[in-house]
Amino acid sequence: MAMIGGGPGAFIGPVHRYAAEMDREIELVAGVFSSDAARGQAAAASYRIDSARAYPTLEAMFAAERARPDGIDFVSIVSPNHHHLPAARAALAAGVPVMTDKPLTATLAEAQELAGLVAAAGLPFGVTYTYSGYPLVREARARVAAGALGTVRKIVVEYPQGWLAGEATGKQAQWRVDPARAGLGGCIGDIGVHAFQLAEFISGLKVTELLADLAAVVPGRTLDDDCTVLLRFDNGARGVLLASQIEVGERNGLRIRLYGDKGGLTWRQETPNVLEYNTIDGRSEVIHAGSGQLGPDAVARTRTPAGHPEGYLEAFANLYRDFAALLRGEAAPLLPGVAEGLRGMAFIATAVAASREGAGWVPLRALKSTV
């Protein structure tokens, strides 16, 4: 693996490295870690890789790695959103598969362009929607698909944080509130898109319409930091998506609840090893990670016995294990790809525009011919 981004001070770069290497199927060996050569060398030292493989530009990396007998097999893009399209474009043009952090790009037009490039290249492409890697999220998806809830009627997904309730200080905060680097959305693009993807991933449904109220609550801020979105799904189900980064005291409180005509499911990211299932006749089941209650999708991505917590890094690692399977020519049907990334950008763009214009209910379309 080569990494694009992830230089000194980055949060998500080391996370990708830890996750990718967890199962020893992937090794970080190269990268363009920073536009600053000294910072790039510092990153290489921190990652314990050959300093000669810390490159100043994408062009230099692809040319040098192509000439090596042990050159890179794929790139992981972990830089701010505005870098995603140019980095992915360069990699695909060089014949190199891509794993990218979410959101797919900075704008919907860029996402549409990238979707076309991926289709033309025919190379493996993945998007790290982290929460789809949790074993109990995959268990929830499997149970919904098997009819445990009956017909899904209501989906409520919440993602509260409080770390941007005040002034945006530090590298990680500053780029997220900067439209030039973050793109169209602030909170909606940083965490709201996770909530959107999770709702579609678990339910197997697609959002067809939305009504959005996005606000920049902190004075002087341009991008949204608080979001309320009503959803309509393709089976007629209703939904609510709440995402905020100004809720003081909240940490990373992602929670999803799905309700059907036969039962309901609840999963919380801060207690990820428990899934709650309730039936219409009053029975309740608490499903534990690593237990004999799980189906094959969850078992395949569980590493430890029940009572030994797995979490964020393991979920990330599951996505990289899926991507490694793609590189070997195997199937990885639960790995989010460019289609999910494109839908995420459509959600961001539609919500931002609808809220700004006070448009009420609007359709969600990623491409002119699709919903």
C-alpha cells in the first residue's frame, strides 16, 4: 500500500495504517504524505518505511514504483476532501487500484467524474465508510435482509459530536470548516454522510427524497455544523437523520434504530459489541459480538471471543481485509465502493442545496438516470 496524505499531525492516516496492516495481508511501503518534503520524510520515519519511498509528488511515486519489482499494489487516499479526485484520477491513470476515505470527493460533479473514471479503469475501488465494517452492523444488515423486522417502516439515525462547538483550532478542525478543503458540506459531509450510508447499508433501502435543515451555528462559520434531515425511502419508509458537531458533551455518539412491522433493531457505535432486537410480541434479544448468535457475515469479520471488545480499528481493518480480497480477484460484496461514494456525495449536495433554498421535499439523484 501507498498512502496519499497522512503526514505529521494527521489523525486518520495512522488509523488507516494500523487497520490495513492488522491482518498482515497489507503493508504500508510508500507514500506522498505531504506537499512539504521535510514533513513527508518525517512521516516516513514515523511509519518506519524507507525514506526513499516518501515521494514529493504523485507523478514521482507512480513512476518510481512502476519501475520497482516490489512496487505498490494500491493507494489509500487519506488527505482532505479536495485532494480525493486528483489523487484518485492519477492513480487510476497509472493503473493502480484505489481505497479512499469518505466522502468520495469535495463536490457531486467531482464524484460523478470519478465514478466514470472507475468504470472505465475497471480496477478495484473502495470507500472507507468505517461503520459498515463492524461485525454487529453486518449482523443487523443480515437480519433485516432475512425479514427479522418484517417491512421496515422507520429509520432513525443520529450522529452527535461536540468537538466543534467552539473555535475550530488545530489541523483536524480547521480543514473541516474550510470550504476550499472540505467541499460543499461541513458536518453533513464529515459525519452526516456516515449516518446516511449506515441507514442504507443496514436497511438495504435507498433514500428517494429528503427535506433538509442545515445550519452554521457557530458565529463566523461558513459550512454547516448542525443538521436535521427527514428521509423517505424507496419502500415508503420514513426516516430522520440528525448530525451535529456543536452538541457539547457528545463524543462520537452514532446510533441507529430501525423499526418494522414485526420488530426493531438498535446499534450504538459507543457500545458496538451489542445489538438490541425487539419483536412485536414483546420478546427482546441482546446480541453479543463474538457469540454463537451471529450469522456468517458477522462471524467472518469477528476476531475475538464474546466479551473481548472489538471496535473502531477492527472495523476499519475489516474494510481493508475486504479490499485485499478484491485485489486477489475474490468477491467482497459488503465493501462500499464508488456507487456508495457517489450516493453519499449526492446526499450531501442535495441536502446543502435544499436547505439553502428552503426547497422542502426534493428528490435524491446521484445521476440523471438513477435515484
